[in-house]
Amino acid sequence: MSISDCRTPSLYLRNAIPMPPPGSAGGLHYGTRRFGQFMEIALNRARILVTGANSGIGAAIARQLAACGARVAVNYLVHPEATDALLAELHAAGAEAIGLTADVSDATQVGAMFAELDRQWGGIDALVNNAGIDGASALAWEAEPAVWERVLRVNLYGSFLCAREALKRMVGQRSGVVLNMTSVHERIAWSGFSAYTASKAGLAMLTQTLAQEAAPFGVRVLALAPGAIRTPINQNVWSNPETLRDLLTKIPLGRMGEPEEVARVAAFLVSGLASYMTGSTVFCDGAMSDYPEFAHGG
């Protein structure tokens, strides 16, 4: 998969609207917008850490950010060979990228990861909290407490630990963006996955709280909630015609999303084009969260 272009067709704008200057709320200067041409996300060597970035949506986000000119730190815990392959791809495309191994649920390892980022790049401009797991399917009264806790520790506590380290640096420099990857299941219940839904709903509220705390310092905090995205982790669903047919009944657009579609939204949200956005969740889900069952009757 190649690194994709960072230009998107412009909206029909009555007048050109200048982008915010360097150091304004939300971080760096990220491109221009011109009538009849393109809206370009130019990340200008911004230092961006993406956790859980060596596969699926995380890898797609890393590729997109690199295509937009960012320096990308690829965090991973398992499958170092996948990280090596992704870094080789990014380097071959002319991007500046490094790999950083850390368990995001371990405060010591997270601290060491950010210290290494400081050593190599002198800090951070944006964090994408993407690392997450869903855990084994089990009804709440049948769930193993240790398994349930592990999901919360990675998805919610891990995101907090990484955001905590990022915000220490961003508040001081009075710029930066934290983007938390939640899910449609911050809103939609999912039987058998109570730990996952609780972690994503908690992360959505953590996003709002951190945004409220960080806004006076020019730092933005947002959440991005993907729906059903075609990745290797859910191949057992989309490769089976019967389960895919059932899934598509839950998506008004009638198809699954692709990781690149989520990645383009992520690149926009960390850029200065989204400079007045903070404290909210953006859904990228084909309207899955729009209660499609109510499209017929009520």
C-alpha cells in the first residue's frame, strides 16, 4: 500500500480563508486553502507519535501523516517485523520515521518512550492514541476479571498515560494536539464486549475533560470514532458472506470503511485546518451510530 496524497478537493469557498499562523491554538501551520484548487494538509515536519501503529488503522494513519510531511514515531509492542516493514516503506517514500517499543499500559515504559522521543526529536507536536484491544467475547457474569481489566488498562489507562506525557510537553510549549481513537462503541452497546465499550466510552469522556483542561494553553484534544473498518483483526467477519451480510445491515452506507478513510480524517484533525475543533468526538462510521434500525418505522 503506497503513501497517499495529502491534497483533497476544495469546497466551494466564496473567499480564500488563510490558515492560522505558527503557534496558534492547535499547534503548527498546516497548509493553505485556495478557491478552485486544493485544500492541502501540510504537516511541515510535525513530530507525531502514533501508538499501536504497526498494523491496521494505526499503520494507515502513520502512512497518511508521513505523506503530509510529518515526522512519525511508530509505537508497537508485538510484531517487530511488521514495524520494520512499515518503517522501510516510509523511509523509501522519503519520510522521517522511527520505531518506539512500549506497552502503553505501563507508566515506566511510556515515560521511557517519551524520553526517547525528546532525545531524538526534542519533543512532540501531536499524539494519536490508537493502541487498543477488544478482549475475548464473554457476557459480563462470565468474564475473567484479569482479561476485563487488561482491556481497560490498554484502552483507557494506556491512553491516559500517553496523553499525560504528551500534555506535560504541549502545555509548556502552548501548542499541540491529542487525538484519541475511540469507536462507535463509545455510544453503541456491544454484548459480550463490556470491557471494550466501557473503555471507549470512558475515553470519550476523558477526551472532553482533557480538552477542557488543556484549551487555555492552546492545546486541542479530540476523539475519532471509527465504525466497521476492514482490517486483518476483523477478517473473520468480512471474509464470511453470512456475517458480512449481517454487519452491512447495521451500516446505512451499505459497506465497510477502509483504514485509509479513517487516516485521512485523523490527518485533518491533527492539522491546523481543524484549529477550532476540540473536546468532541468525530464519527467515521458510515452512519452506523445513527441507529439504522429506525430508518423503517419507529
